[in-house]
Amino acid sequence: AGIAVQAGARSTLATLWAVDDESTAELMNIFYSQLKAGTDKAEALQYAQKQLLAQGREPYFWAPYVLLGNWLKITSPRPLGHPSPCQGEGKE
């Protein structure tokens, strides 16, 4: 995960130990649904972990995940054709 950040990824999820495939898939589904809803990455991870905890899952299944890098909300790049703040609008 550290290599991904060094290679230019803004953030990545890592695990502190080998994890169960089924619980990882469930956690990732919850995590990404929260991101799509506009939740920042740290809160999305926390929410997903709490969901697994609420299901009675032991910490082994939800605790090893750590977020490396930028943990703030995902921001979309400016759509094509929209001027940047430096370009000023209406100039010909």
C-alpha cells in the first residue's frame, strides 16, 4: 500500500494482517457505497468497520484496515470545457 502512495495514488487502504475474503468484500462494498454517497474516506472506513462490528464480527475481521495518504473526500476533477479559477471567465 505504501508503494501505491509513493507511485502517486492519493490514498490507499492497507491491512495490518492477512484478512478474510468474505468480510473484506463486505467491508469494501460498504466502504465504496459510503464514498459514492459523499462521505470522506476516513468516515467511510469507520462506518464500514462499525457495520461489521454491529453484525457481531470479531475485530480480526474489521480491525486490520488502515487508510494511508489523503483521507479527505474524493473530489472530482473539473469537467472539460470549464475554465480553471486562473483563467477568468468571459475573456475572448
